[in-house]
Amino acid sequence: MKKILLVTSAYTGAGHQSISDALEEQFSRMPDVEVKTIEGFDLLGGTGRMLSGLYGVMTRHAPGCYNLAWRLSMKKKHPPEFRMTARLGRRRFAGVIREFHPDLILSVHSCFNTLLTRMEDSLGLEIPVVVLQADVINIHSTWCNPRAALTICPTKEAYEASLLQGMPAEKMKIIGFPVRSRFCEAAREKDPQEYTGSRPLRCLLIGGGEGTGSLRAYAESILRNTDAELTIVCGRNSGLQRQLQKTLVPQYGGRAEVLGFVTAMEQELLRHDLLVTRASPNMMYEAVVMTVPLITIGAMPEQERDNPRLMEKYNLGVIGKTPEEIPQIIRSLQRDDASRFREIRAAQRSLRRFGHAREIAACVAGMIHEERPENNPR
């Protein structure tokens, strides 16, 4: 039995968890593979959970500070702080190794890549570490650990950015971005209805798992200035959900629907024509798989800065910078029998791939050979 330790995090947004889920689904279909998934920040105990909590606070309330931290840490290939955190996580990591005896470690979070190889060194271990990059163009230096046995890049742009970070080409491979199987299966089973502009667009507005106050401004602009039918997903922001249900639904009737946290997002994409969302990689690629054109309304500072440009480069959607711009974009997508809308959908259809998660899982499992050294922590 091939044993893979999957290191991820659910504490820093939903994206890493979505990637982990996509890979676990594929590994579960391999009869000779056993996977153990762990929360990487738990290796550092309470300190790790406290540090991971700063991510949400900074990205929501102090994006300028997050931006500065990202830039400063980018200049350090392997910050000395990793030595301290490696010592902090050494004992818990050793316990996981003794309990599970993995043949390979797969990391899908940039914070753990150097940390894992440092902890291995301190424990006298020689377990191959494979890194799966979760960002698609703005690659931080922490994604680039030459000590890793292999780094899997989701895009050509990520590969080229990693080369500039000093990664050896022979230790990298471009496969693609893994999307959960339920999105792929839903896309296979039901192609979206052809849209010709003869009816109002069904729009889906998403503010991420936590929801954001700016959703209200975007929602009001769309409802006031277009004939679109709009579903607003507020995520875990129950206060915003109640507020929008109280104000928008009575005013706009059946044109407005307000939801909280959605677990079956593939079903929402199936029943909508257009997605208005932050340019997070997971949401972008899930929409592409299901051929739902996008309007991006911003991106996380630095980490997702160029994601809208990447989407625009491949004609997968349109960039919207302010709430006031979105109605104009929607109307432009409807003109000339929705020719622009159909052009984007055709580009998505030509670029989408259903098998990236399966290919990544097969690549990782294929790196485990029958004859392996014993790995017992010192």
C-alpha cells in the first residue's frame, strides 16, 4: 500500500481545502493508495492556529498590511523564521510520521513547503516532499523549495514565475489546476443552455466564504441598472444576508435572491449564466469547467493580483473594477445576440479540462516506488 501524507489548511480560506478535496477524491479511487490529510497549522499547536487566524483578519480588514508582508517575505527565499517554526512543529510532525509511516508527503499550502523539509532534516528523515502550487500566476518564494522532489505547477505562467525564483526546471511539471469531481460531473451531465440575449441574464454574485460588505454595492448597481436576475451568496456573513433579504428582496421581488453559505456551488453555477466574483483561482477554474463566463470584481492583494489579467488573456471573462462598471459590462455581453458572451463561453469550452485532479494524483502516486528506505524519526 502506498501511503501519502497530504498537508493542507482549512484555516486560511476555502481554496486549499477545495484542492485537497479534489485530490482525495482521486486518491480514494486508487486501491493501492492510502491518504492521511492533516491541518498543517496544527503541527505548530496554538501558535500555528493563532498565526493562521491573522490571514483572515489581514485580508479582510488590513489588506495593505497583508500586501506589505507578502512583498517583504518574497525577498527572503527561505526566511529564518522557518527554523523556529520547524523546531516548534518537530514533535507533532514526528508523531504523525510514527503513526502513519508515509512514503511521500504532498503539500498544497505555501507555508509548509520549507517547513516540512526542515523538520525532516531535524528528524533524520528522507521522505519525498511534493509541492502542488495553489496560485496560478503570482508565485511567492515560499512555493519554490528546490529541496522538494517535485513541484507541480497549475499554469505555464506559474512555471515561468517559479523559474525566475530559481527553481530547477527538472524539478517542476505543469499539469493544471485540480477541480473537484462534482463540478466536472455536473458539467458533463448538463451543458448550459445557449444564451442569445433574448431574456435577462441570470447572474450569480459571490463574495467568498466569509462574504464582504461590498456585495451590497455590487448587488444594488446590478439590480438598479440592468434587467438581470441576481442571486447573491453572502457566505458565512449572516448579518449581511439578513440585511439584503430585508432591503433588496421586497424592492426587487423575484429578481433578487439572497443565500447564505452554499455547499452545492456546482448547482448554483448550473442554473446561472454569469458569475460575478473575486478572482480566486478555485472559483475561476470551477466556472471555466462549467462554462460560466466571469466578471471579476477584484482580487486579493499581491497573491491574486494578476489573476484577472490571466483570465482576460485567455478570454475567459471580463474585468470589472467598480460597482458602477458592472451594469455596462452586462449590457455589452448581451449586445448583438450576446456575441461577446458566446465568444467567452466558447473559449472556456476549448480550454476546460476535466482530468487535472486525476492526472496530479496519478503523478504523485507514481513517484512512490516499491523499494523505499525506512523512515523512523530520531
